[in-house]
Amino acid sequence: MTLQSPSLELGAPLVQPIATAGGRSYWQSVRRRLRRDPVTLICGGVLILLVASALFAPWLGLDDPYKTSMLRRLYPLGSPGHLLGTDELGRDMLSRLIYGGRLSLFMGVTPVVCALLIGGLLGITAGFLGGRVNMLIMRIMDVFYAFPSVLLAISLSGAMGAGAENTLLSLTLVFIPPVCRVSESVTTQVRGFDFVDAARASGAGMLNIVRVHVLGNVLGPILVYATSLISVAIILAAGLSFLGLGVKPPEPEWGLMLNTLRQAIYVNPVLAALPGVMIFITSICFNLMSDGLRAAMDVKA
Amino acid sequence: MDSLLPVEDRGGPAQPLLLARGLRKHFPVGGGLLGRGRKVVRAVDDLTLSVAKGETLGVVGESGCGKSTVARLLIRLLKPDRGTMVLDGDPVDEPHGITVNELRRQVQMVFQDSYASLNPRLTIAETLAFAPKAHGLPAAEARVRVRDLLAKVGLEPDTYAERYPHELSGGQRQRVNIARALALRPRLVILDEAVSALDKSVEAQVLNMLVDLKTELSLTYLFISHDLNVVQYLSDRVLVMYLGKIVELGPVEAIYGQPQHPYTQALLSARPSMDPRKRTKEAPIQGDPPNPIDPPSGCRFRTRCPFAEDVCARVEPPLTETGRQAVACHMRIAGSGHSKAAA
Amino acid sequence: MSNLLEVRDLHVAFVTPDRTVHAVNGVSFDLRRGETLGILGESGSGKSVTLRSILRLHPEHRTRWSGSIRVEGDEVLDMGPRALGDLRGQRVAMIFQEPATAFDPVFTIGHQIAETVQRHAGKSEADAYKRARELLEMVRIPSPAQRLKAYPHEMSGGMRQRAMIALALSCNPSLLLADEPTTALDATVQIQVLLLIRELQREFDLGVIFVTHDIGVAVEVSDRIGVMYAGKIVELAGVEQMVDAPQHPYSRGLLASTVHDGMRGQRLEAIPGAPPDLGEVPTGCSFAPRCKFVRPDCVAAPPDLRATGQSHLVRCVLAA
């Protein structure tokens, strides 16, 4: 049975909470703000289109991206049967670009997801535990952080050899330190808030506290940072392929295509630039979405 | 009835509820490759206090005096460098006593209403249910307890349980803070500047509520504040801190009526006058509260004390009984060597 | 003696896509040189917004205002950027609650004060530094010559607040606006700063508006006190009258619920409820939902500020 406290100031109107319609949670208000942001919506739409085309590529009735033809090389845009022309080996560009999207997007997103899991875990642990554990983890990260990401990626790939799997591995390693650093920084900040102290003072176990109180507050900023890394990952993967350290021919991949189409610059510059355009569109969309997400999350609900 | 029952009294009314002896906490300050700084913040130094069952012990002092550190030491959010604690006869965190977790069942804390005192991502109900559930209370019983707690602090459960902190005013949030502290049915509640961030009219509501709850739930309070008026209103005994040490301790009437330590006197006169005809003419002491990094030798107050003499720099005055209260000042200790002391 | 400051029917609202906050709903008062007006109110009363409006410190694109603010006869709400630049810092100066954020952390105190003096008074650098040192002496900062070279973070809270006062007075303003300058200070430091402000006001014949939520502080510094609630002044009187015989139910509730000497053992008379949401323009008296003496005509229309005795104004149907 509930007990009525005498301090309810009998007769006076009960205190009312500040007017906001219903218990709107933080994430609900973030969603609402995102839906009202035109830039984010457009970029989101473009990305959905790209991802969908990549996923459903085999069912889109495209030409075989591997089928070469010595006769139909470097056809310009708008040629009959080849909407975006053909590349230097006569393969249909549209098909190559869409199939290339599969690999490029995969190479962009996967390392970030892996880095998020590993770097995020390390960073949150370092931030929450503090002290010597923090120092150990963060100093190790500092060593890797000292290298510029491009050079690090190149040297790791160079050491491990070319190929898609090695690229994924080296990119993951390149991204773990920055994700770890951001996670540690955010976690340390949240750790200092009174409600975490209150949770500790209630005698709850550490994992319980992290799960209930810390994760909900740190995942947001970490996620924002991670989405901004996707565009970097795509560009790095493309760059590695361009240098011959990434995907091997004849796989369609935007970076690799930029490399192989280099000779075509004098013949058909627009054609040669097409894979670059795709890289550009994709990474800018991820960047703008990440910005939009940050802006939506910034306001205290 | 639920299964998370309050802890029973042991030892009877004469035994202090909480006894802390020789507490010390120093914080290293920056510098050094491995975090080994040369400077140390001596936040709390050799502090001994006891809290009797059912009383309200007020703790006053300005910034840097260590009162918040004391609060965190007593609830073991910070581990003391030295010192012991005994809760109702049971030593804390020692082989034959109770664990820190068991301490936390009986001692809880109400934080100041900062914007970060409540988790913004959790509903009020989730915040309040967290502690009981962490101690094993099943979800259904936890829900009942949450409703009970909200009603106790004057918040209608149906309206507030599913709200988020940002939808509540400062006073309402502070009621939730208090409810959270009561969730485990503690015996001692430490209130660390619990009403300091509130508007005056809301502060009055919350103070009334604290008084009611104390009687209703047989609580003991440790009330920490920089506001001397509020401390006078609530407390039975008062403890005055300066730079990590207790300078005066005694019943509230004695401390406020016949303050013995020059710092206590200064604090009391520094309160703004409520009578425009009797405005303050002169500041009781000059200067700012010093930094706890390098406290002065001997008596730590001597750099601001108008009565400081040689002996004050050489010897640290111990807390000594003088009639109704205890004071740490050479002027009140017979034979100390101070010109104003009794021989 | 003409008025240093005249505020008439000031309305300030902040407009965002979500909602409009009517922070100030018709505030009028005067101030003469040599006089301190204390504005007393709780959070959401509109006291800080009123103060900042005098210097037009609110973001222009989000703020809607109407009414009149005249400083020595000049209308602030009509001023262009040049005139505002002359007004701020030179004729009207302001000190804030958090001195740490009022100073730029990368420049020394001396540099910042001297820079202001140079800009407004056109003095040479050497003269400006000399003036800065004089100012630091005036605000009783010990070892002023060394402090000129100190950075803000090297000073304690009380010292920084004094430095901020020095900065504010560097160009001989006639009006000083103080926005809760002692709220963040310890008790022993607070009283020193209050006494300093009183002394400087006497010495320079300043007009001072002191915003605070602490009645004791208001009583210490003010000649007159204005109590604000929900964006309006609900009572305006000389400090003695306000303390001896407040007439508005809110003022009385505020004084009765403030804890001080001799209240031990008595139950506090708390004002029930909480301040209203400023999202709507008030229809009746804003205090009606919490008022012990509420009557039907309170909700019908907002009451006017009426005189009840010599220079005592009350906004309540029950007064006079």
C-alpha cells in the first residue's frame, strides 16, 4: 500500500512536471529531430539506394561485370546497351560500378564495425576503470595513434600482402586506436557524473553499472564518431586497391577501377572519373549523416 | 511486504551508528610520467567523528575544507588512505566485520541536484528500481517499492514513474534523488549539499519533507552544507571543518550561540544580515580559503586568523573538550603557550 | 535629478521551433545614480533576462522584445552596433556569476583590463597598464603589480571576481549591472565582495542593479528591492519596507520560507507548487495557482502594479 507523506502540502495543487508530451525518451527525440533534417534525410535516402543496389545487384538484370570484350572497349556514356559506357576491358561500367559498390561498401563498413567492437570495448573499459588499466591501454593506443592512418594502412597491407581479407585486417587495426580514444574520453566523462557515483553507492556490481548507466550514455557519441569513420574507410580501402595493395583484379572495386582506368583519362575522362564520383558520393553521404546524427543528439532532450 | 528488509538495529541507542577514526585521504596532483605527482591535495587529515542514532549531524565549511570528501569516504565511494569505520558496532571492510556492500545497504547518499545527478537515459522508475534490483529484489516487488517511494516524496506515481529527468523541475529531481537514497531502506542518509541548488521556496518544501521522512522512517542524517542557516535549522550537533580538519564540534546551540573557534565566529558573522538597519560593516576575515595542496604548518587557519601567534605555526592544536563543545584552537587550550590561553 | 535608467513595459520572448518562452512580461522601473536596486527572484523569474536586455546581450535572431530601455535618455532598443559598442563596457558595465568564464584563459588579467582601457579610452599601452594596476588596487587585490601578470586560472574565485569588478569599472561606467556575482562564492568571500561593491558604488556614485535569489544578499546591498515572479515585478519597495512589511503574497511567502536564525523547531512555511511554465502568456495573475489568498478576480485578468503608500508598488488585487 502506498503511504501518503504529510509533506504533500494538503490542499495545494500537486506539482506538475514540466510540459512535454508524454515520456519522450532521448532516442525518440533524436529520431524526431533526424526526421526533420532535410540534409540527413537526403543522404540517408541516397545511402539506402546504394546499399540496396549493392545487395540486390544479382537480381537487377545487369550485364556480367566480368565479361570482357575486346571490341567494345571504352564506349562513352549513353551508348546503346551500356548506360555508363564500358571500361578498358570492355566490361559494362554500370554493372561494374554497382557490383563494385558491394565490395567497396563492405570494405568500408566492416573494418569500422570491427574497430567499434574492439576499440569500443577497450575504450569503455579504460574509461570506466581508470588508473593503471587506463594508462596501460591508452599508452599502447598512443603508439599506434602516432602513425598517420594512411601510412599505417599501407605499411600493414604491404607487410601482410595484397588481398581483400588483409585489407580488412589492416583497416581494422588502423581504426581501433581512434575509436578507443573517443570511447575512453566519453566514458571518463560519464563516469564522473553523480548518477554513476549513486549507482556505485547503491552497491551494484560493476558490469551492472556499465550496462545500465554507462552504455546508454556513451554509445551515442561513439556511434557518431564511427559513422564518420566509414567514409574514411571507404576512401582508404579504395586507395589501397588503387595502389595494388587491396583487392586484386578482376574483382570490381571502385579504387581498383580508378587505377585500371587511369589510361582512359586521355580518351574518356568522364568515364575514368566515374568510380571516383561514386566514392565521393558515398563518403560525403556518410559524413553528412554523421554530422546530422551529432546535431540531433547534441541538444539536451 | 517484500524481501529486501531494512537492517535491524544492533547495540541499542547508546552505541553510535557510525564511528569513523583517523580518516585520511590525500589526492596526488598531476605531474610525473607514471602519475606520481610531487604535490598532494590533503583533502581530509586524521578525521574522527561519530554519528549518534537518530540525530542530525551538520557539517559546515567552505570550499576546500573536505566535507564532500568526507561524505564520499563514509559511503566508500573513495577508499581512505588510513582510518577505520565502525557501523553500529561492526567494523567496515575488515575481516570480522561487514563488507562495503553491506555498508551500502545501511548508508546512502543524496547528491546535489546537478544536471548529472540522474541518468538522463532512464525513466524515474528505472532509476529508482536499480538499487533494489541490484540487491536481488524481484522486478514485480521493485515496481511496488518504486511507487511507494514516489508517494513518500510527494510525487504522484502515475504521473512521474515514466518520466525522464529533463521533464522535471529542480525540486522534483531532488525529490527523486531523495527517493533513490531511500530505496534500500537505509539507516543513515548522507545529504551532500542536497538543497543547495534549489530555489528558496522549493528548498523550504524539501526541508519540511526531510524532517518528516526522518521521523517516519527513523533515519539518521549527516547534513553537509555551506549554508549555515539551513544547518542550524536541521541539525542537533554541528561540526565545522577547515582544510581537512575539524575545528569545532558541539551541540547546535553551543556552536551558534557561543562559537569558540575564530573561524566559526567568522563564518557566523559572514552571513548576510536580514535587517537593513543592521548591515554588515566589516568583513569578518580577509582573503580566500587557501588551497588544500600546501596547508599551513601547525594550525591550518593561522594565515587568516587575527589572533595567530608563534605557537600556532609550530604546533597543531588538537580537538579539545571545552565545556559543551570541542575546539581545535590554542586560545582555548590551557597551557598551550598562546597569550590568550589560560595558564 | 533625472533618471540614469528608465525601463518601461519591457517584454522579452525567446522563440525556438519548439516553443516560445515569454521570459519577461511587462517590466518597468527607474534607477538613479548612487542608488542600488536589488532584483530578487527565483529561477525562471526573468531577473537575469531583464538585466541582460539592458545591454541587449541576447541572440538577436531568437529574441523578440518590445518596450523601452533608456540609459541617460538614449533608447537602447533602437541602438545600432556602433552605439551599442559605446554603451557596453563604457557607460554600462556588467559583472557575472562565473568569473572563470568571463575572462579569456589565454591572456593575463593585466592584458585584458589594459586592452579594454585602450579600446574605450584610447590610452597608450603603458598608461593602460598603469590604470589596470590602479584598478586592481581599488578592488583590494593584494600585490596588484604581480597580479597584472597572472592568468585567470592562477587566481582564486574571490580574486577573480574582484578582477572582474576591476574590469567592469575600468572605463568609468555610470551604471553597473551585477548578475548574481556572489552566488558561486564562499560565505567569507561573498561578504567581502558585497562590501566592496557597496563601497565602490558610494565612491563613484554608481547606479547598481543587483540580481540575486538570496534575500540576505539583497538586503545587504540594496536601497530598493524589486521582487520578480514569472517575468513581472510583483512588488517594488524600499528595502526596509520590503523586509518589515511585504505585501505581495509571493514576497511574503519568500521571506517566510527563507531559513534564518531562530526558526529551529518550527515547520517552514513553504510556498506550494512550482513556478509556471513560461511557454504561454499569462492570462490572470501568474501566482494565482500557488496563492493562499486567491480569489476569482485574480484569474480573470493580470493585476496592475499599484502604489500602496510611499514608493511601494504591489501587483496584487488584495493590496491597497
